[in-house]
Amino acid sequence: MIPTLETGYFIWNFTAWIKIFLLSAVIFCFLIYVIKKKTGGNLISSKKMREYGEDQDEVISEQRTAMLRSKIMGPWFDFPFLHLLSMVLLFLLFAVALFSGSGVE
Amino acid sequence: MFLYRSLPGIPLPVLCLLLPLAAAFVPFGFFLYKKIKCWHKGADFVCDINLRPLKIFFIVVLTANIILSWSVWTGMDKGGTELFVLSSGGWSQTLSPGSPMLIKAVLQVDVFGAMSAFLMGCVAFIAGLAAMADKNDTLNLSKVSFFLTTLAGIQGIFYSGGIFSLFFFILISQIGASGLIYGIIKTKEKFRELLWYYISRITAMLMFLTGSIILYYNYRTTNIAVLSTIIKLGTNEKLAYAFLVVPLLFLFVKSSSYVTDGSKRVFFAIRAQAALFVVFRIVFSLYGPLPGLEKIPNLFILLGLVLIFVSLILTANEKDPVKFAEAVELFMKGFLMLSMGISISGTYTAQAAAEYGFGAIESMVAMWILFLPTSAALSFVCCTLKQQTEDGEMWQHTGLFRKIPLSGAAFFFAICVIAGIPPFVGFPAKQFLYRSSSYVTPLLTIFLLVSAMLILLISVRYISRVMFGKPTEAAEKVRNGDIQVMIPLIMLFVFLFYSTITPSLFINSMVSPSVYSLLNKGQLVNAIHQGGNSE
């Protein structure tokens, strides 16, 4: 493994960054371990899991995400003129950023 | 006669462009020949062709393209730019000072473009190999023709120095890409069905053309190097900015429709990468940090955040592998867009550039280079999972690792690169961005780290759901699932693995020279006016 990473502008201590990431990963794993131990093997507390039934595959957060995707985002994706609409929207955003006067000096 | 005389001294980049473009017309010519022959005989039209010569022809063109683009890249100075001018005396690379010859420069190749063309040539070759091995959708004349048209268009984008020539090559690549998705439209019903698609693409092309015309009308040139030295931001220039950037950003984000052919998906990824290349050229090389564009970085950061957020929602509960791959690609696009915003904001002052600007640009270019091989690997794996089995499609089963181990490993490797997990090559690319984003706000860094972690968790869960567990009965009967994409996956793996074990080489040989040439704003023109030659 190469200890430093030299670019045209910077020299980075590659191994130091890896150590930071590995430390973060260890902390993350420890947190997961503690959570799992406290909630009886599930990332969601056992009390909440009972409310939604034990045989359910998807936890509540996933159900909400799926609903957000199918009910709110889905109809937009199905529009035949979505591509045109998104280009118009992008153009408006750029027009606002380019022509609005207030804000950044 | 003039063309004949100019042939012997033809420069390599021009040859690089002409080769796939000419080759694209060969299958088309053959198709016409067969049609005329049948019409002459009064028989029904049947275009039967021996696949072997077609495959050999296709692979020879792609191989020659790699060799030529490699020669162009290695022949360039570090961070240099070369002009190729066709005049009455043949091809030359020198320009006299004070002459308007720059406008007539046919091609303007820099290290960034040359490196991109080579990378794209390699991935196109890999996609070509996959297309030839595909037994479900075998290679035919129109497919080869559209592949090569797209290739020629994208090659031209990388070697173009003017906005009009960019428009021309974007148009060619669009024709190729549309043909790859929908083929040749023969019925009115099919055309009506695709009407909105064609309207949106024509609008995108017209918007870009409008931007080019505005700049030409004001400055009498569309050469990016010349324009960058004389451009002053007024209402017209602001309008041109929006007209030039918006269609390309759209083509970058929505590069393809739902396609289950891995090789076609790779070509769409190539096209998305080329679209962002044009945006880089306009944003960094043409306009740069002009007063009046201070809000643009925030807009790019906002768009990046939206894309990352949408991609996380789309991947969270997705079962279909192709849609999953599309959503993961969207995640990469979000990171790229965000890094672009930070990069632009970091070029306004010398202090900002020194603190985080250059780091952000290096990160942006590194992620841009990695976008293509990783999305290609994802495409191949996810299209393999879409294969039909006795009981539904492959992804609907479990315990597939024993049947498609290479796909499983490639998917895991690609995801680690995308999430930026050390020691994979995505890590050096992303660490610059994490450092730079902390200068904008530490909250942004935390958001990026958390989203990278989430995409890793979601993807690992997705692949482990398919690969591990008790194999179903139908999964047991799957035979040689990833044999068709074995060679392409190994080649992509070699690139990613090599970059992983030698990150310094990856950054120093590919990223840094590209950053230098991207920011080499108008220096070529200044050198010509001061010294006399392009050298």
C-alpha cells in the first residue's frame, strides 16, 4: 500500500485517512452491535416490530420510502412529457441563478 | 483532389474520428446494397448476413480505435494542447500570430480530451465484446452501425475545440443513441408512441444550437479557447450559458431509457460521461469564475443533493436490477454534480483555490473517470440478473453466488468503489471531496459520508439477497450465468483493481494532467499571440 498520495496540488497522508475510516467503521460496527443487543436482534425495537407483525419483510421506514416512491414520485416519472418538463425546470433554475440580483455580492 | 492530397499527412485524432464514422456507414451501405438487389430482382427484402465477418469487422474497428486513441494520448505533452488545421497546403499544427486562423482550427486536442477518448475507446471495446457474446439479442447490421455512430460522435466531442463542432458531434451521438434504444422507426404508430422522446431530444439539440448562435453572433467565433479570452458576461452570455449547459445536464442525468441490454447501457453511460465533459468545457474552460456567476455553484450543489436524495429513495426498496443500477448511477451523478458546484466556488479566489478548489476539481475529475468503468460493471451484472430462467428472471431467485460468482464479486467491487470505501480507488477520489465540502459547510460533509454509507448498505443488502441464502430450484438449474460477460467483467476488474493498488499513478497520470488542461483557460491563444506558434 502506498503511504502518501501525491497530486499536482496536494500531498495526502493516505494511511492516516484509512485509519480514520477504519476507526469510523469500528465505531459504527460497535453501535450496530449495541443496538442489536438492546432490540433483540432487530435494528427496529422489538416493541415496534410487534406492532407491524413478525412475518413482515419490510420495516416501517422501507414502507414509507416505497410509498414516497410510488405515490409521490411515481406519477411524475410516468408523465410522457417529463423530459421536456425537467429541461424547462432546469432552465428556469439556471435563469434564476443567473439573473437574480439579490444574495451573493 | 485536395482531399486526396491531404490524406498522407492526416493527423491521428482526425483518423480516430474518421475511422468509426466511416465504419458506421459500411453496414448501412451493405443494407442498401441488399435492398437494391432485392428490388432489382423483384423479390421480398431479406437482409441475411453472415455474422462472423460482421463481428470481425466490428472488433477490428474497435481495436483500431483503441490503438489510435492511445497513440494520441501518449503523444501529448503533460497538460498540453494541440491544434490540427486543414489549409490549402494540407494539415499543419502551427498558427501565425494575429491571424484569425484559430477559428478555422479543425480539431483542438488536449490531455483531458485525449485521455477521455482513450478511456471511452477501451470501455466501448469491452461493450462491443459483450454485444458480440450476447445470444439473446444478436449483433446485426443496424446495431453495429448505431454503435459506431455513437462512438464517432463521442470521439468527436472529446476532440472538439469549438461549440459548433461540439453541437455537430452531440447530434451524431444522439442519432446513434436513439437508434440503439429504438432502432429504425418504420411505423407511424411507433413514431407516435415515441413522439415525446423525440421532441425532448430535438429541444435539447435546439437549445444547445441557440446558445452557440448567441455566442457566434456576439463574438464571431465559437472556438472555446478564443472565446474564453474575450468573453464578458452580459445578458446574452448569461442566456447562452443556460442554453448550453441545461440540455447537456439533462442528457447527463437522463442518458437512457429502460434497456436490459448490458452493452447498450454501457454506450449510454459513455454518452452520459461525454455530456458531462461538454459541461466541464463550458463551465470551466469557456466561462470560468466570471463575476455574475457566483450563484451557479450553489445551484449545482443543490442539484447534486437532490440527485443523491432521489437515488437513495429509488434504491431503498428496488427489486428490478436494471432500475437498481440506474438509481446507483444517479447517486454517482449526484456526487459529480455536487463536486462540480464546490469546484466552481473554489475557483473564484486564489485563497479558496488553494484551500479547497483544486482538491474539489481533482475529486470531480477522478469521480468522472471512475463513473464509466463502475457503471459499465454494474450494467453488465444487472443485465445478467435480468436473464430469463425457467421460473421468472434470475434476480427473483436466491443463492446465485455459486452460479454467477464473477458477477457477484464485480458488483461488490463496483459498489465499494462507488461508496468510496478504503482501500478501493473510489476512496482517494472521494476524500478530496470530503475535505473540500467541509469548507462549504461541515453539514455537507456529514451528509455525503452518511449517504455513501447508506448506498453501501442498501447495495450490499440487495446483492446478498440475490447471491446468498438457500438456492431455489430454478436457481440450481441456471447454467453458466455470467459466461457471456466474463471477459468484459475481467477487463473492467483489471482497470479498477490496478487503480486501487496504485492510486498515486491513477491520480498523477490521469487526473492531474486533466485538471491542468481543463483550467488551461485561453493560455494557448495567449501563447500564439505572444510567441507566434501553438507550441
